[in-house]
Amino acid sequence: MLKISIFLLMINGYDNNPIPDVTTHMTTPLQTVLSAIDNINKTDTNITLVDGIEMPKELIYGQRMSQCLAIHWTDSSELLQIAVRGQHIKRWHLKRSEFEQGKAGYYQWRIALGKFHGELTAAIMLESGYTAEQAEQTAAIIRKDLIRQKKAKVNDDSQTLEDVACLVFLEHYFDEFSAQYIADNNEEKIIRIVKLTWGKMSERGHEIALTLTLPDHLAAIVGKALAS
């Protein structure tokens, strides 16, 4: 079992536009777990620029995931809230370069990441007073077991996690991600990625995605993807 020290300092956002503190009225075990996840992720040396300020990449990602869940799924369970925050916990630990090139190696990497994130989050939960059953349920959400087994239903927490991840990608990372393909005049590749992303989402996820405000050039690409 992984041994994780629990820190009590909460990370409440950044710069002049902080992500709302979704832990305000939560129970102490939940606050403790989310705080511990944040404190691990704030040691990430990979950087994301937020309004010109350098921030730890996975710290901001986890907070953006929690923000999206809090806004669009207001009745989410504690286990889902933890899974969403911990989906990328210490993601830099397993590098893509440590796995074979090609599609098979990529999927092996993704599966290994899901297992790692789930185990680390579960260990924190156990130290924070959650039961072994609750910890394993959360790890299963992070691993997306039901989705991989094609047993996920519309209201499953694993599907909601997938929806949140897709929405966060479209809102916060799609612009930078697509820039490389636009520079190479490869719009077809971006359209294919949007189709794949759309296919992972539930109808609820689709409804929310259509309300996102995207730059005109990205909105046009999404429109082409959905029309084709």
C-alpha cells in the first residue's frame, strides 16, 4: 500500500480569477483528501500558463476538473468529487516514453496511468478515514472500469468523469492542442479528434459542450466535426 502524507493546506485558486473553492461545506475527510491531492500535484514541475502566470500543470488541471463538476453536476457524490480531482494525480510519474511507440503502447500507458492514479487516490482516502470499499469504488471510477467493459450507463460516475474530462479539454486545452495541426494545415486531423471526443460523451455532456464559448476558428471546427 502506498504511504501518502496528508497535508492540511488547501489550494484555493490562482491569480485574479481563482477557481471557486468547491470544498467550502464539505466534510472533513473530503477536504483532507482534496487537499492532499492538490499538495501532491503542486509539486509538478510541468507548467501551465494561466493569465501569464506559471502554475503546476496537474494542480490546475485537477482544479479545473472540480470546477466543471461543481458547476454542471451539483449533486455529485463525494467519491465522484474525489475521482475527478485525482484523475491526473502525479501524472508525470509515468512518462509516455517509458512505453512502446504506436497505438498499443499508448493504450498500455493510459491503462497504467489509470491504475496508478486510482491506487494513489485510494491510499489517500484510506489514510483519511474512508472505507476500503469506498476507496476501491473511487479507484474504479478513475480507472473507468465500466467504460472499458462497455457497461457504463448515462448516470454512472465513470461516464460523468469522462464527460468532465472532455469538457475541460474543449474549454481549456483544445486551442493549444489544435494549434500544431492548424500550423501544419491538417484540419482533418483535428476534426477526427473532435469526433472521437464527442463519441466519448453522454447526451448530457453534449448539451453542456454546445454551451461552451469557443474561439471562432475552434467553433467552426467543432461544427464541421458534428456535421460530417
